[in-house]
Amino acid sequence: MRVSTDATVTGVSGVLSAQAGAEGVTRGGAWSRPDGRRALQLVLATTWLLDGVLQLQSFFFTKNFGLQMISGMSQGNPSLIARPINWSGTSIGHHAVLTDSFFALVQIAIALAIAWRPTVKVGLGASIAWSVAVWWVGEGLGGVLNGAANPVNGAPGAVIIYALLAVLLWPSDRPARKAPFIAARAVGEPVAKGLWLVLWGSLSYFALLGANRSAQRLHDLINGEAAGEPRWVAWIDRHSAGLVDHRGLTAMVVTAILLAVVAIGVYLPPSFSNATVVVAIVLGGAFWVVGENFGALFTNGATDVNSGPLLMLLAAAYWRRARSDDPADPAAAGESAPSLVGA
């Protein structure tokens, strides 16, 4: 009986030790450094938290949020897409306080679930479902079907990139030797590369879509963003618009070429691939500053950070790094962290 009890205690102690190690906690109570995927998950969680806080701004508790902002997303879309948007806008407008409080709480809950290791899968799964719904109702599919999509000011919509990030950062046990970059760990290298190609290739296509080819379209788009912005942001808009005045077609052709290079870059050798990742980060930052006005964070109408920061976060998940020599590093051991960790 004594032997059995000792064995039981030893077994329980071993399980608790393993759990403590999986949670990233040492005996001294200090947190161990999260791996790359977990770090990107935490950045994603922080972004969701910021979105939830932005949803608590006074404008979103008024009828105009639903009746104007939401319903306005139906313009130019096919009736099959537009009707649910209009219905949702009307419903939200007539119950603005209740619905907006719910929207804010959902986004904050998603953030907290992703940030807490035991619920990271729940948070990522919820973010996918929520993102797809908001992309349809809240962004009108990012203008993809109404000819208004332009990568400079946020196409194809920020929330659909949230969903893509959740898929690529999903905890998995895929061997790291088959995953040369973080995004490939969850879905495999071929699928991850295909998703990258589709996203950046579509941005290149949107850059040359319809009115985006006109000489003044880009100037008017950037100049129009200055309304309601602080003086220093408006100054950036006016000077940026001046640089592309009557040069819109040339600017968009150059942008489309750069986006196309980024799209195929993931298929290049590692050093060249990383160079295109840098280009992707620079483009995301440029879009965020010039076309997206820092996500309109300095106004009373921003619901999220817009697509620029998310494109940069996505690009970071495709960075190819040298294999670590640390046997404790999942990438060095040829396997992902245990599913309990969620990273």
C-alpha cells in the first residue's frame, strides 16, 4: 500500500510539473519566453482588445452607426449581399446601445481568450466566425464586389485578415522540419504559401481595378481622408496627395508590381523570400500611414486598426529564420509545442 501511494504521489507530481512547464512557468515563478507563434498570438490578442475598446466610443452608441455606417456598406453590392447588410444596419440603429455593447464585449472576450493559453483555440475559433460575419455586414466584403476595393485604403478589409491570421496561428503539432516559417506550422507549407499568394495577388489585382487606374483617383482618395483628422495627419494627407497628383495610374502600377513581387516571393529561396517579407511590411506600414490615416484612430469613428498593421503581422508569420540549436525550442526539436501550451 505504501509503494502504491508513493507511486501515485510521484505520478501526480510529474503531471503537475509537466503542466507548469507547458504553461511556461519555472520553479521560481518566472515566465519563460514565448516562442514566435505565441508572440504573434499575443499581438493579435492585443489588437482585438484595442478594437473592443474602440467600439466603446460614443458614436457607436447612436443610431447613425447602424443606419449610416453599417447600411452604407451595402452600396454597389449585389442584392444578395446588400439586403442582409441593410437589415442589420436598421436593427443595429434601433438598438444601438445594446448591440454596440455586445459588439465591444465580444471583441474583448476574443482578445482575452487568445491571450490565455488554455482558451487560445476557443479565442481563435471565435475570431474566425466573428471576422467573417463582420466582413460581410460591417465592411460589405471590403468592396471586393462593388469595384471600390483599393489596397491603399484597406481592401480587402481588415477583419478578413483577422480570420486568416487565426487560421495561420492556430496551435498544432505539425513537425517544425516541415514548417520553415511560423504560418506553415498550422496548415503546412503548401497551403500557407497558397494563402499568401491569394492575398497579396488579389491586392495587386485590386490596385489596377476600375477607377484605381485613373490619374486622379489616388490623389482624391488620399486627400479626402484628411477630413476630421488632426492637423498633423491632415498635413501628411495633403502632401502625400500632392505627390501623386495626376500621377495616380503610375503610382498604382508601381504598387501593383510591388504587391505581385510580394505575392510570389514566398516561393523564392529563403534570403529572397525574406526580402519580399520586408517589402510587405513596408507596404503595410505605408498603407496604414497614407491611405488609412493610422486606422483613423485619432477620430471618433475608428472600429479597428485597419489592414496595415495586420498585413505587417501576417508578414512576420512568414519570416524564415535559422533553425535554433536550443533543444527546448520546438523548432529545433523538430516538433511543435504540446497542445496544452496552445502555441
